[in-house]
Amino acid sequence: MTVIDWIGFIGVFQILLAYILNVIGKLKKEDLFFILLNVIGASLACLASILMKYIPFIILEAVWVLVSLISLIKYKKIA
């Protein structure tokens, strides 16, 4: 595996971990850890997609980052 593969793998793992923990009831979508897993994971997956020059996933992950950042901003306003 290349460095790009590892970056993408770690990012996708974090997104999936957040999703699984949410589904099994260990994290709520409003939890800071859930939000950070999504922001960091999507950022890493987006970076890997940029390095691979794969436009569809650049768009997908960039939107995921933006939505997660909005959640983070909302979290900061409430806290």
C-alpha cells in the first residue's frame, strides 16, 4: 500500500467508526467525538482523493467536511 492508500484508509476508517458507533448507540450525532471523527476522517479521505485526482470523491468528501464543520460550529455555539 502507498502513502496515499494509508491516508485514505485511515480517513475512511474514521468515518465508518463514527457511523458504527452512532448506529449501535455509543455516540450521538451531537457528540464532539462523532463530529471530530467525521471532520478528520473526511478531510483525510478528501486529501487522498485529491492526491489520486479522483474528482467524484473529492466532491463527496469535500461536502462531507463542510457539513461536519457546520456541525462543529453549531457544537461550539452551544457549548
